[in-house]
Amino acid sequence: MSTFYSGLKFLRLWYSIVALFWTGFLVVFSIEFLLFLFLDMTHMGEGDVGALKVAIGIGLLVSFPTFIFGVASALVLAGQFVSESWNGHLLLKQLSIGYIDLVLIDWFSFVIYIGAPVFTIAGCILAGVENWWEITILVWFTAVSIFYTLFSVHVVVYELKGNADVTRNYWKEKGRDLSHFPLLGRMIPLRQAHVYGGIRNSTYLVRGKMENSFRSGRESDQLNVAQQLSEREMISSGKTLYCHIVSLKIFQTLGMFQPLSEPKRLHTNDEVQDAVVFVTRHTWSMEAVYCRPSSSPYVAAVGDPQALTKRQIRSSIVCASVAELMYTIVVAAFFVWLGLTGWVLAICILLFSVSLIPSIRKNYLTMKILSKQLKDNQGDDADEGVFQVWESHRVTTPTKCFRWVLFAFEHFFLLVWPVVSLVFLGNVAILVIFVIVSMISLARSYLTAAVILEETGRMDLIDGKEGTPVNWVNKSRLNVIVTKITKSHNKTVWANFLTIFFLVFFALHILALGTTSTGGSNAGGKGEDFITYLPDYEYRGNGGNTIPYPTCTFGSDSVFRSGDEYTRRDLADYVFLTVIAYLDENVTQSHLDQWFDFEHQVYSPHKVFDNNDAVLRTREKLGSDSSVVYKAISFPTEEDKSSIIVTIRGSQTAWDFLTDAQLWTGAVLFQSLRFFLPFGQVWTPLFPWLIWGISYLESSSLSRISFYKETTRALQYLQQEEFNID
């Protein structure tokens, strides 16, 4: 009988929604943190760029890989936290057996998700507090943040402990009983060989009994399938591009890499767990077959009555072909959107199409061989299957000395240099966050059981006598940690997601460096042909004394002098002046003359003109070097006085769009989170606090790109110093 009652489902759903909101906040925070780093890089490109600024900029740039890896891991934990909220914290309980009373976990969860908000609401209402809901969700969010932090710390601590146990037992089998520091001395070179070794990958199909699809015993140098089956139909085989590079003779001469006399077999996580997917006519799915990871083993049934049908095989081929065609069309459309034309567009599309050939060939050969095996197997044993085997061998490895050189390079470029750069910037908040993320990431990267498991293909290196309850519990814990946390496929998804944002921001940054970074009326200005005038057309206005604009108190009763007459300014004049802000300073005056029809008064003192000299003096006096652009347009009025209209340009250059992203991305992302999240409106009072908290990390830098502050100071200076207007 099921114990998952409706009331329990409602509570777990509410727990999950709250945890999902926290995960959404973490995603927004991660993207904003990327922007903050680019914001600091942007400031490195302002003013005189010396050697120190270049070094700091490079240090910030090389900090991104460490941050992306660390945040992707944190988001994996957040996703698991959401899943745990729905499942009743099974993982947390599993890791806590023998350490923490499991009853306390349920009580702690109850207090966080139910007790904290209920008692806060009751207390605020009894105390007569008006903003009781705002206070409640602040307390609630803080409580969930504490819960997530404790959950993450508990998982990471056990992960490191389990990794240390596996590593110690691995070396113990080799006759070396190591303590902590000697253990690191053995683990680091092994990890460097695992990461930087040259790999040769092979994919082939073999036919045999489906009962042989699992490995048995402790023989892990080869797949049991490959031992028992003879006919191999090779799909693809060869070294990776990186392997070809490190296999060059020059690297051997320099003592950096060396070939292995016997290739070292590496195992995937699926192989270690004996996880094999069976594809039959009843379990086949067109999308599932296409989206399956290339390294994931599977068995396709070719014996009756579970054999795949020819239609299913043909559909898989067509699906793969259509998908590759769709990729090509989408990429081609993207290139066209970027403005590529002619030969450049054709070459880019051709290069992308060529990159898809190996995938197309692999899918075609796989389905062709399956179709042949299906035809040859008609009437044979129903237990027959075709196995896809994906093997990876390390054929080149770094030398022992060079492994430590790589270790030093990693720490210098991914930790020391970024930290020193952040110290020079003086941004303590971001420095502390980066140090915490990088230290945890590096510890999990070097002391990881995944390396041992992939090197040996074994799960029996955990503590506890084989077959005992303790051993089974430890194996189960390690399996969950490695599968759902350390080697989670979601980590790759989150890393790619953040990398896309990084590439977009980096492209904006590169484009910005190619344009004028300082402001002025000539920065990114448009040319003479930016405005097209209609012949024989005159805008006469509405003939009234006010401009029909509900939020503007500046009426059309304002006048300027035209020779011996006074002319009213209409709404069209103000619209025109907003366009003037986008013009180059060399063509601004000619457009003013044409619009206000003063060509016959070129030498008249009563002329509407672009007072660029006053703007330059103002920027120099205020010490402004930002990318904000504004113009001061002088209008003659009664009694030979002048009035000034300051027109401010909107986003035009890459600097402007990068600044917009830094200012408004947080608000946009939180609004999107509220829109997509169930019951998202209940979190609305919390958003200003979250945006303020995130922005506080870069409050000094954000103040420098808050253009309204500079334009306000400029207007005050123009009013009081340049034109003596009260």
C-alpha cells in the first residue's frame, strides 16, 4: 500500500517549489557574478592601458574556467537539493547513517519549510507589523539558504572522505599504506595523467548472447562482452586531436609526454556500474536513440520476438539526418543574422557541415549494420543481440616531472593569478567568493574517486569487508555520490549554459574594445545620411500651448528666436532632438540648420547650435571618461538669452550594451524566474532585497556605470557654471 498520500504530495510539492526558487536565485547569482567579472575587465580597458592593467585583465579572464566549474557543481547540488525536497531527503539520510539521527533530519526539514514561515507570519500579525509577508519570505529564504548550505557541506565532506578512502585502498592494494599528505602525492600525478593523457577512442558493434552484457568477477581490463564475442564491426576509431598534438616528437624530446608501451584501458561510469540499456521493439524510442550519449553502452535486440523492426531502424537513420539538417539550417540562419554574406557565409556553413560528417557517418554505419544483423538473424535464438561497445585507451601520458609542472601551472593560472588580480581591484566580496569556490573545486578535482573508478573499472575499493552490510552501504553511498554529484551529466549542462553566457559577454567585451571606450559627442556617432527628410512636408503641431504628453510638464509655450520672430517648440522638435544625440559631432550642426531652417542665418547670433565646447569643458571639469554621450543644444530666446536642451544618447555601441547587461540583467532574470516558477508572484517582495544583495558585491563598479549619476552632475554643472542658470 502506498504511503505517498495527497497531503504528503502537497507538502513535498511546496518544499520542492521553495527549493526550486532558491535554485533559480543561484542561477541568477551565477550569471550576475560572470557579469561582475566582466565589469571589472571593462574598467581595465578604460583610460591608459598599462602593463599592470593588462596583467589584471588577463588574471580576471583566466578566473572564468575555475568559476564556471565551481558554480556548475553548486548548481548540480542545488538540483539534487530540489529532488531531495520531493523525495524526503533520501540522499541526506543515506549519507547520515551512523553519524546523525535520521529523525533530526525530518524535524529540521519541517522547521525550515513549515515552521519558520508559519511562526513568522503569526508573530508579525500579532505584533501588528504591516509588511508581514515581506518579513516572512525573508526569513523563509534565509532558512532555506542555511539548509542548502548544510546539505552541500555534508555532501561535499562525505564525497571527499569517500574519495580519500577509495584512493587509500587503491594504493594499499599496491603495497603502499599512505597517510593524507603522501596520499595527495600519489593522487595528484594519477589525476594529471588521467586528465592530460592522449586518448584513442573506438566504437564498434559485436553480436552475441544478451546474457553476456554484464561484466563478472574482478577482471576489469576488458569488457566481458569483448572477450566472449568475436565479430567486430568497427564504427569509428582514432586518436583525438589533442592526442595527435601531444604525440608529436617535439614533446617527447622536451620530456613532456611519452607514449605508453601498452595502451591503458579507461572505463566510463556506466561500465563501472554495469549499466547497459536494452533496445527492443517495445523499448525503442526515436528521440532516445538519437539523444543517447555516444559513450553509453547499449544492446539492440535482433532475435525474435523482441527484435527491432526495419521501420524502427530506418526511422532512427532519418531522425539523425533530419537533426543534422536542422542544425545546419539554424547555424546558417545565425550566420545570416550576424550579417555574414557571400563567400564568408558559404565557407562558415561549409565548415560547420564538414564537422557533422563523422556523426552522420557513425549513425549511418550503426543502423546499416543493425539492419544487416537483423536480416541475418531471422529465425535464430531470441536471446541474440548486437552490442555497441565504446572503448577509450590512454596511449600517451605526461612524464612524471611534467605532471607536477602542469599542477603548478594550474594553480598559478587558475588560482594565484586571479586572486592577485582581485586583490589589486580591491573587491573583497568577489575575492572571498572566488577563493571559496576555487578551493572547493580544486579539492574535489584532485581528490576524486571518479579517477580511480575510471582507471580500474571497479567499485570494490570502498571501506568494509566485501559482502558485509557496511560495505554495501558504503558502495551505495559512493555510487550515488559519483553518479549524481561528481560525474553528473547535469554538470556538463550547467557548465555549457554558463559558458554560453560567458561567450556572449566576452564577444560584447571584444567588440567594445574595438570601439571608442570614452564618451563624448563623437563616440559611435552616425553619419550625414542617418536622417532622411521628406520633401515639401511641414509639421505644424496642434496649435495649442501645451504638449499633449501626460508625464511631461515642459510645454510648447517655450519659444526660441528666429531672426526677429519667436517660434514655439513643438513635440516633433523634441523627437528630433532625441535623434540628434546619435549623430556625429561633425554633422550635428548641419542637421540642426536644416530642421530649424536657419541656413539663411548662418552668421546670425540667434542660431540653434550644438554647444559641443560646453560639453567638452564639462566632461573635463568633472573628470568623466565613461561611455555616456550627451549634447547641449542652445536655443536663442527673448532678450537675447539662451536656453539649453541636453539630449542624451541611448544604447549604441558595444560598451553601451555591455553596460545595459550589467545594470539590468538581474532584474530581467528575476522577472523571468517569477514568470516561469509556479506561484512566482508570492516572491515579489523579496526581489528588491535579492537584487540589492547581488548588486552590493559590485556597488562601487556599478556606481561608475550608472549613467544617470553622471548626467545629473553634468546638468548641474552646465546649469550653474556654464550658463549661470538659477
